[in-house]
Amino acid sequence: MHWWLPPQGSTFAPDIDYMFTAILVITGITFVGVELGLLWFIFAYRERPGRKAFYTHGSTKAEIIWTAIPAVTMVIMGIASNGLWVKIKGRNSVPANAYPIGVHAKQFEWWFTYPGPDGKLGRTSPALVAKTTNPTGLDPDDPAGHDDLVVRNQMHVPVGRPVVAYLTAEDVIHSFYVPEFRVRQDVVPGMEIKSWFEATVPGTYELGCSQLCGLGHYKMRAVVTVHTQEDYDAWMQRTAKEKGEPTS
Amino acid sequence: MSQAMAGAMQPPFPAERGIEVYNKKLGMWIFLASEVMFFAALIGSYVILRFGATGAWAKPGIVLSIQITAFNTFLLICSSVSMVKAYAAIQDGYQDKMKFWLLMTILGGACFVGIQVYEYIHLVEHGFLPSGVREGSHLAELVENGTLPAATMGLYGSTFFTMTGFHGFHVTCGVISMLYLYLFKALPGKYSPQDFGGIEVVGLYWHFVDLVWIILFTIVYLV
Amino acid sequence: MTTVAATAQAAHAHHDDRSFIQKYIFSTDHKIIGIQFLFLSLFFLMVGGLLAMQIRWQLAYPGKPMPLGNLLPETMAPGGVLLPEYYLQLVTMHGTFMVFFAIMLLLVGVYANFLIPLKIGAHDMAFPRINMASFWSAFASGIVMLMSLFVPEGSSRAGWTMYVPLSARHDYSGAEFGQEMWSISIILFGLSSILGSLNYITTVINNRAAGMTWFRMPLSVWALFITAILGLLAVPVLAGAAIMLLFEQILGTHFFDPAYGGQPILWQHLFWFFGHPEVYILILPAMGMVSELIANGSRKPIFGYHSMVFAIAGIAFLGWIVWGHHMFVSGMNPTLGSTFMVSTLLIAVPSAIKVFNWMGTMWRGNLRFHVPMLHGVAFVAMFTIGGLSGIFMAATPVDMFIHDTYFIVAHLHYVLFGGSLFAIFGGIVFWYPKMFGRMMNETWGKIHFWLTFIFYNGTFFPMHIIGMAGHMRRLYDPTIYDFLKPMQPMNEFISICAFLLYGSQIIFFVNFWWSMFKGKKASQNPWNDNGLEWTTPSPAPHGNWDTLPTVYRGPYEFSAPGASEDYLPQNRKLPTDRDPVLSPAAGH
């Protein structure tokens, strides 16, 4: 039973966790203050014979203090959060050298496209999708796609390298979510959305669909493997051979 | 007695001074605020969909008939004028004039709805539907020869019928309400310069419906 | 001094020769309508809870037959084992029933109707027949929504948020007629809500008794008034969206279909533009009621009355510009994420002001822990947790991680149950004598409170923990995921607390119905409160007063120096009071 955030598996996990913990501290102090205050009042000011309540309509000074402190705290929090948000999701946030992987979501599975030796993903189009022969709608007229590897429910990424997922959905809205990477991005039909991350710890993880997408939503799961670069190349070679794709 | 009568159009008494507007009128203004939001949702969606669409939008006048609708718009505006005249008439106590102008308003509104219905039938016959263009229809030919853009006709139909359909529904409700007031209040002479709230309140609604139409006509037919 | 209008209304109060049907079924009396809403909404609260029990069974024991599950048809639970399609219907309908038919109707349908004329000194609402129409359209809406569970293929199953394209297409969701019924029900509900709002707003503006100036109005009335404005402007947008969704299904429109240039995210913008003001509709009246309960229980004026009014208005105003915080990871332009984050963080401020002012009210009070006060204090304690958890979500990078997890489920239940529902329970007990002329049993009220408090926290607090650990929402079977399997004991713990929580509500329901016939008869002002509703008999008669009261002071003059008791009703004239200055006689 996990009592805290999941283990950190990407470069922005520590940043997000730090922000989470900072907010926890601030809200925690407020929480303890309010609840202890209430408990104290409940006991100290309970009704007893002969007691009278203190008649007052309030205090402007108190109002100013407890308006200003939360307001300032919230503004600081906003400024502090925005930098990280822009870094992860901003328009120019995807690192230039990020390794592209196509992620195509459909009811109820994930299809991953690896760019092959040329490092480029081929064009896809919803009109070209054919359930068994062309699950991602790869365009045969685009030469960049000729060496692309299309794999079902298995995401393989190299460690220590930024990866950019090109997210597409075939039918309804799904959501790309790997807890250890702290990455989550809704995948919307009709849009191609880029979501980047950099894995830091080799191992096996799970990818879950995180937006209700129908009856099979609960089992729309993929396995994510983070490899060292050598293992990754080896896996790539192996898989390419199996599928009869060019290996170089 | 006359003092009490004069007070009939004012807020209930003795009470706090609210707004200097009697309940029915205040209620209508408030209701119209909700109607603004309703049409804003539909019209806002149209704007987002049209200007967010990647393809071109159909050019004005090809699918929809601007001339007939322009006449219809003129008719609706005239009916707003006749509504004002009815209101002015009863304020000054002219019962017959009020009844006449109210009837004109009802007829104007009814004609508007009639022409809209005729237009809808005409459009459907030519193949224009909420789902877009019907296969094998006259409009489908225009799509094929490139006069109409295939990519956005679905949105065009969806937004057109929803916006104008709900507007037409609101006009119809207005006509029915005015007819009710005409038959059961105006004709039997129940209105007076001291009590003409129904006319004023339905008039507000009618002007609103007219205003929405002017906006719709501009952004759906002319742009 | 009285006009024709006032005399006519007074005469109405004297001669009550209405038939049984006019008095109790098709009544235009705001109090009866309020009570009708009460029965309707309590029914849906029970239904919503029953759906939740089944959800919790499935989450705790996925794949195991549910007790009494064999009573369900094969299409829902063959052999008592819930099917995924049924599970998703449960999830969707639990949210729908609770948000619209339970909480909204309990707070607004019941208390706006029942309290506003009584607390401002009016005989009834501005438009009594429109008020009646508002109830019956809500009733029809509820029936349609309930029936949608029983049509072939069952009800909608896309979550109460109805994201498209899932909700718009039968081939994606599996629901067709049931989904259409959802839209139709919501449109009817929207009509009911708008009719209600226009009544409440007009009545508060124009029908206040002499001396009831704006800043002498009780906070519950302020809250209901501002809530009515929110509803007036937000609900039509939902109606528009529901119409577009319905047309998508029955007319083949393409608003949300990307193959034709439609935009799925448009639905989210429309829904949440309504949805966010909606959640303030679900909390503000509760906050207003809590002010009454805590001032009364503390025997002390509300601390910072003006700030409390401005805070309500501030929350309502800011509530219009935060909707995008439900959409941070939706694919919406990330720059909008930044702007919505700022507005969302700011909305914490007026909420904090309210919490501190309630504490200020209790400070140095003479606290009397009757059942309503217990609930009021619990509201403050629990709403604080719910509000603070919201701050995590407001910070966009953190929201990326906790969006669509149980952390969100914890947050929403802390504000809606720990907040709104506790306030509702307190309000029901507090105004029960004015509604039914009897008191609810105090001992059983306290037992119900404590059991509810304990099991409620047992149910919802651990959801923060599993949410932090990454547990997603709306999963039929979490054990598919290895990383979720270790959380099953916690899911089981939550479910057991939930079953005990639901069971504890039996005490409330028995107390509610038994007291109506056998409860101690109530005096006119059993809580020694200052509001105008306590200046008329229990239960309040048709027309409320023969002669409308005149108001000389604010509503929270508890323990005022010089008063013979620790309360001082708004309409009691002291030698030092002057008559209110009224507008000069008309022309006006």
C-alpha cells in the first residue's frame, strides 16, 4: 500500500513533487490551525450557566489581515507554479532533440509508432486507419514512415533522453498517463497533441488511460519499459527484425 | 381608490423600496438575462466552430436566400415598431389603437414564422439538413462542383438549424403569448392606462427576440 | 396606510378555502412547494446513495457477486456480478442525481423557496404560479432521469460530465435512448431552475418588508439571492449544451465531431462554463445556512457581516472566470492554463475569509451544541479540508498529476458532503419546526451526526491518499493495474465505511418521518433565533403573516447589551428604535 506519491521516474517528477509538498506544508499549517482553533473554541467557549457571549460585529483589522495573507500567498504560489507549467506544457517546451514516438489511442488499446533509423515519424491520417492492417493510419506515400515500427500496448523509451509523444485519438477522448513520469495529457480526436518527458530510471511501468472512454476504459493499459540506450537499440533491432522492417 | 390604482404598477407596499420597477417587468428583464446566456451559448459555439474550422465556409447567399430573409427581418422589425405603438396607445388610453397595433404585431410575428417554415421546407428539399448536405440532392451537386466547401457543410447545417430553429421557437412562443393577451385581455378591455403590464412585459420579450434575430441575420446570412 | 394590494393579501391569509389538491398538490404556497422539493430531493439523495453503495461494492470486491445483486436484471449484473456497462451507468447517474436532484434541489428548491419570503417578510414569492411550475418541471425531469436507468441498453454512461464524443455516439458508449433521456431531463431541469431563479431574484429585490434593507438581510438570503443570479446565467448555457448534445444524437448534427470540423473540447468549455458556477450554486446557500446555524449556536452576531456578504459576491463573481481549471490537461491552449490558475488560486481568498469569520463568530461566544450547531461547525471543519485540497488542483503542474484521480473525488466529496450535505442536515433540523410544527428528536439527531461524521471521514479521507498514489477515477476494476493492486485494502476500507455511512442515514430518515407525526410539538421560536420566520407560528400559516412585520435591526443581534434575553428578533421595536423611512406615497 503506497502512502505517498509514486516513485519518481522522470526529470520533472522531483519538481512536481516538490511543489506538491510545498503546498501540503502551507495547507497543512492552515488545516492544523483551523481545526485546532475550532477545537479550542468548542471547549473554551461552551455554554455554561452565567456566561454571556461577547457582543461584537467584527474587526476590520482582522478582516484585512486574513484577506491579505491568503491573497499574497496565493499570488506567490501562482507565480511559482507557472514557471514549471510553461516548462512542461508550454508552446515551446518540447526539447529540440526529443525522440519522437507516435501514440495512437483507440477504444481500448494504445498503438505506439517508433520512428526507425531515420528518426522521423511518418504522416498518419484518420482516413487511412484499417483495423488489422493499418491500425495507426500510416500514410504509405510518406517515405519517412517506411521504416516506422508499429507496436501494440508496449511503450519503450530510452533513459536519460527527452521523448516527445505525438498523441492522437481515433474515436473518443482518452488520456495518456504514466504515474511515475507524472505525465498526463488528454488525447483528443481531431487533434495531434505533443507531450514530452524524460525518463530517469530504467524499469517497467504502467500506462493507464485516464479519461473515461467507454466500457473498456478500465483495461486500457500499456506496459512502459525504460531501457538503457544499448538495451533500447537492441530491442529496436529485435523488434524490427521480427516485423521485417529495415534495421538501419 | 385612484391612489391605490396608481400604486398597482409599483412594487408591493408597505415594503422596502426595491427597484422602481414592478414585479412582472423586473421578472421579464431577469428572464431575458437568462435568454441572453442561452443564445450566447449557441451563437458563441457557432463563432468558435466557424472560425476554428480549417476549411472555408460556404459563401453567403448560395444555400440561404438573403432576399426573402431580408424581407423577413424587415417584417420583424416592423412588428417591433407596431408593438411600441400598441404600448404607446394604451399608455394614453386609446383602446382601439392598442388592439389594432397588437394585432398587427401578432400578424407580423406569425408571418415571420410562416416564412421561416417555408424557408426550412425549401432548404430541406434542396438537401440542406442539420447534419449537412443530403446525398444526391441539389446542394450535393454544388458541393461536388466546388461551389460549396465539403469540409464545413456539416457544421454549417448544424449551427444554422439550431440557432434559427431556437429563435423561431422563441418567436412562436411570443406570438402565442401575444395572441393569448389579445384574446383574453385586450379585446375584453382589461387593459387601461393604469394597468397595461402585460403589454409592456410581452413587448420587452418581443424586442429581445427581434434583437437576437438582427444579430443572427447578420452573422449567419450576411457574413 | 395599507394599499389595496396589502389588504387583498391579508384577506387571502384569513380565508383559506382551498381544496386539498390546491393546498398540498398543486399548491402555489412557497412553503408547500419547498416541502414538495424536500420530499423529492430526499428521495433522490437516497437513490444517489444507493448507486454509490453499488459502486463501492464493485471497487472493494471486483468481480464478486453483490448482496441482493441477484435482484438486478441480467443486463446489469448477471449472477449478481456488476457488468462494466452497469458500473459506468452507476458512476454517471450517481453524479447526476446527487448534483442536480439532491444537492441543488435541497439547497435551492427547498430553502430558497421556504426561507426567502419568511426571512424577508413577504406573504409569498413574487410569482407563485411560476413557482409551482418550477417544482413540477423538476419533478418531471427527475422522473425522466430515473426512468433512463430502466430503458433497453440502460442509462447514459459517460460520466456526469458527459464528455463528447463518447456521450454523443451510440457506437462509442453503448447507450442510446438512455443518453437522449439524460439530455431531455437536463433541459427540463434547466427550465425549472431558471423559473425558480427569476422568482427568487424578483422577490428579494422587490418584496422585502419595511425596514428590511439590503444590509439587514440574513446571510442565508444573500447567499440564495446571489446563487439565484448564478443559476440564472449559468444554467441556460448547460441547456444550450444539452440541446446540442441531443441534436448530435437525434438530428445528426456535427458540433463535436472532428471528422466534420467539430470540436470535442467545445463541449468541455460549454459544460464547465456552466459547471463551475454550478459548484458555487452547490455551496453558497449552504454557507448562508451555516451562518444562521453558527450565529444561533454561538449566541453571538456574525463576525464581519459585511465581509461575509462581499465574500459571497466575490466567490460568485470569480466563479465565472475559473472554468478552465477543469481542463488544464484537456488539450486546451496551455497559456489559458496559466490564466485560469491565477483566477482559481484567487477564489481561495473569499472562501478563507468566510472560514475565519465563522471562527470569529464562535470566538468568545456562548456555544450551544444543539444538532444544527454541530452540523454548522462540522461544515466549517470539513469545508476547510475540501477547500485546501482544491489548492493542490489550482497549481497546474500538480493538477497534471492529480487530475482524474481519487484526489479529485476526495476534494469534491469534502466540499459537497462535508460541506453542503452537513449544512443541509443542520438546516433540515433547524427549520423543521417551522415546516412541520414539531421538533426532530435531539438525541437521535446527535447520534446520526456523530455516526455520519465518523464514517464520512473514514470514507473520503483515504481517497486523498490513493489519489496521491495515482489511483484513477471511473475504473470498473482497478486490479487490472499492478500499481493499483496494493491499494485494494484501502478501497475495501473505504467501501466498508461507505456502507456504514449509508446505513447511518436510516437514523436520519426514521427521525425525519417519525417526528413529523410524533415529534414534540414546536413553539413559535424554539431556537431563540432572530429571523422573521420565527415571528409566525410553527408551522407557518398560508400567507405567513396577517400583517407584514416591520424590521428594526439586523438578523444577528444575539447577546446584545441591554436586551433582556440573549437574542433580539429583527421585528421587535425597542423604545430607542425609529420606524423605517418608507418611500413617499405614489404617484408613487
